[in-house]
Amino acid sequence: MYFKPAFIQSIREGYKLQDILREFQSGVTVGIVALPLAMAFSIASGLSPERGLYTAIIGGFLISALGGSRVQIGGPTGAFIVVIFGIVQKHGYEGLIIATIMAGIMLIISGLFRFGRMVKFMPYPVVTGFTAGIAAIIFSTQINDFLGFRLTHLPANFTEKWIVYIQHLGQTHVPTLLVGAGSLIAIAGARKYTPRIPGPLLAILFSSIAVSALNLNVETIGDRFGVISADFPPFEFPEIVHKINFQVLRLLFPDAFTIAFLAGVESLLSAVVADGMSETTHDSDTELTAQGIANIVSVSFGGIPVTGAIARTATNIKNGAKTPLSGIAHALTVLLFTLILAPYASAIPLTALAAVLFVVAWHMSEINHFIHMFKAPRSDSLVMILVFFLTIFVDLTAAVEVGIVLSALLFMRRMSDMAGILNRVDIADDRLINMPESDAISKKDVPEGVVVYEIQGPFFFGVADLLKGILAGIEDDPKVMILRMRKVSVVDATGAHALSEFHYKCRRGGTILILSGVSEKVLKILVRMGIAELISTENIAPNIDTALKRASQLLILEQSRSMANGLDRK
């Protein structure tokens, strides 16, 4: 088991007064940035705004207190909007709680058993297509509030939703559109002229004041959800546990996997970005464990799924944060707002929050990276496009699964293209074309009756089949077959099994198989699987010289046996 929170390490290093002031200054700034985002993400997910605030408080606190990154900020993010909305529509909020608890357990297990590094191997085309697809969905879900349609029942299907939007364009509420457009201008203006003041906060303040002062008929949080409660939510975990059974677990498993996948990938991507900006190093396994704990506790107190937030983490670093104390200060800032100022949030126009989410979707899409991917190998571009469209038109889980499987198949194909089996002539030509080597077969005296082949690259199930056709391509069965494996860095079970079958095939044809240049790592696998004993350790040579010497001995021994048999017949 493995769990080493970065906050514990920073406490051991000690805090000075100026360190505490710096961390709290940064945390308060990030907390102000998080306020509108937390409410916007929750509303876009089909839930009340306070659930997003609870998530920022509880999840944000636990991720900073228990996580493996010194500067990571946790909270609700745009990536979860589509997933949460779908689960709530199908299974209600209780279904979301159970799915998130399941996801949290998956994350904790992944962290404790040090699977964090595996998440880092997520193919870049899959991540790019997936996040761009989610960004497109987020954008589409906000058109209703931005244009003031006030449609209460929208189709879940992406295409059908846009058909409804087009049909209702004539019902665009101009005051709502103007307030939303003004919010976008405020966010863009703040980024350019007042970068230290969060654009979303300015947009929400100005739009709320404008709607109230001008008495505009623009829908607000209060109109849809009523007054936001300042009370802290009850602990719901014990009641939910009684409703969990095998059928529920089976039904919610795909959703739980999607939440775990998103929480793991986004948190570690955010931590990697943070490392680059702050010159720190995060612990991916501890981070996954913390994400799991934060998700379980967050939904147990009325929140929603939580993960590392890249934009808020970047804001944290830019404001001078160096330890997890800033993330804890961010959570406390949101807590104070909820306890003191939450009722006033009812005046926030929904079109302003839609504008905030438009900006979130734009940054999330990473359009420059998306376009740049078309310069990558065609297969990678196709994977990205496929994942993008599957995310939008089919299902997030299906998009991830198909993307990963397709990327794995393409990887195996590339490895198969790199690998191969060369005969003696090919080996000689290869040495002449490239750099000469002291053990090049072209410089060796290969006895008559001996053939030499070489396996190039990893010997796994993608290339194991290449062995089958070797003997069939040789007119007369050789006395000795030397199979060079100096370039084989790894062998899997399929490759080892193919080697075993090849040995039997050689023996049936009267050919003795010698392996040459087997690495220590590969040899351990062959010994463990009993193949080394099958071939005989005497026929596993450390290099080509030893292999040729062994081949000569076998030829002499065979010749002696033939002569002895001839004398016996006389």
C-alpha cells in the first residue's frame, strides 16, 4: 500500500508567517475564481447550484490535504457535466451518489496499488478527441440559457437538440442575449485589461447588477432554483449504503468507470501541467487515492464528482502558491461565501453563467491542439476524429473504450512493422547498410548445414506468427538453426509459446535449435515457462560466437554418429 500526501511533507518542512500569508492570498484568489464555476458546473449538470459549492468546499479541501501535488486545486469541472447530467436523468441523484462512490473506490485501489503511472499512458489522440467532444457538448447545453429560450424539456441527443434550437431561433429573448453577450465581453476584457481580476466574477457581478437595476426580465438562479441555502448539507452516506445491491452495482458500473476515468486522467493531467509551471514533482499514486477519498466524501455531503481543475491550478501557481495550504484556503473561501453570501447568488442571471461555460468550453476544446493533430500520422488523426464524434453522438464510455482499443491495435501494428525476422543474407546486408559490428554474421564463418535467422524487436503476439513460415521457406531442413535474439527486449506469453512450437517443429524435421544473445530479462521468462529446459540450456548461447561454436560441435557429433552407424551396418 502506498500513500504519501504532499501536505504532510510541507508541514514537516515548516511554515513561516510570510509563507502562510502568501498561501492564503493565493487561495482566496482561487476561491473567488471557483465560486461562479462551481455553481455553473452544477447547474449545467442538471442540479442545484449549491451542490457545486459543496463540491468545491469538501472536494477541494480533501484533494489539497491528501493529494500528491503541492499546488493542485480540486473541485467540480466541465468534463463531468455530460456524465453527471446523463446519470441524474437516468438514475436520479441517488444513482449519482452510488456511481461516484464506486468510482472513488476504483481510484483508491488504483492509488494504493500504484497504478497511477498507467493512467499517464492514455493515448494523446484519445484525450484530445474526448475533451474536444465534451467541450462541444457543454457549448450546446448552454444555448438554451444564453438565448433565453426557457425550454424545459430538451432532447438528450446532440443533433435533435440543435434541431430544436434552430426551430426556436425566432423566440430568442433579446435582453437575455444582450446580457449574455455583455458577460462574454466582460470576461474577454478582464483577461486583457485586468488579468488579476477573475473575468467570470466580473461578468457575474456586472450582469447581476444590470438585470436588477434595469429590472430586466432575464431568468436568474433564484427564478429556477429559489434561494440558495446557506445550511451545510447532511451526511447522506449511511442512507445510500442500504440501497446498494448487486443489480444496482452492475447497472451503474459503466457510469462509475467513466467518472473514475475522468477523475483520474484530468487530475493527473492537471498535476503534470502544475509540475511544468511550478517546477515541482507530483506523486500520481497518492493523487489518485486522494481523488477517490474526495469523491466519496463529496457526494456523501450532497456534492458532485470532483477532480483536479487545470485552470484553477494554473491560477493558484500564478498567484505564488507553493504548498497545499493554498488549496485549503481556496476551500475555506468558498465555505465562507456559502455561509454568508449564498442567498445573494440568487440574483445571478443564468445567461451570465452560460457565458462563463462558453469560455470554459472554448479553453477545454484546445482547438489549436485539435487542429495540430491533423499533422500527426493519419492513424492518430483518425482515432482523434472517431473519439470526437463518438463522444458527441454516441456515448462517452463508448468513445473512451473504442479509442483505447483502437490505439492499442494501432500500436501493435506499428510494433509489428518495426519487428521482423531476418535470414542470414538479410542480416549481412543490414550490417553493411548500417554500421559494421564485431559480431555481424557477414564476418563470421557459418558452417555448412547451419542457418542463421534473427528476430528484430519485441517478440510479442503481434509478431509471433512470423516464426511459423521460416522452415517452410527452406528447401532442405538444416542440421542446426541459430535464432539470434540480441535485439529482443521483451517476450510475452504468445511469443514464448510460438518459440516452443517452433522448437518442436525443428525437432520433427531433424533440426537442432540454438538461441543466441538472449537477454537476462527474456531468459528469466523462458526459464519460468519451461522453454529454456525444453530447448536445453546448452543450446542457449550468450552471443553468436558461442552459438556457432556450439553448432560446430553438434555437426561433428552428428557426423560421428553417422560414421558409427555406417560401421555398424558393415
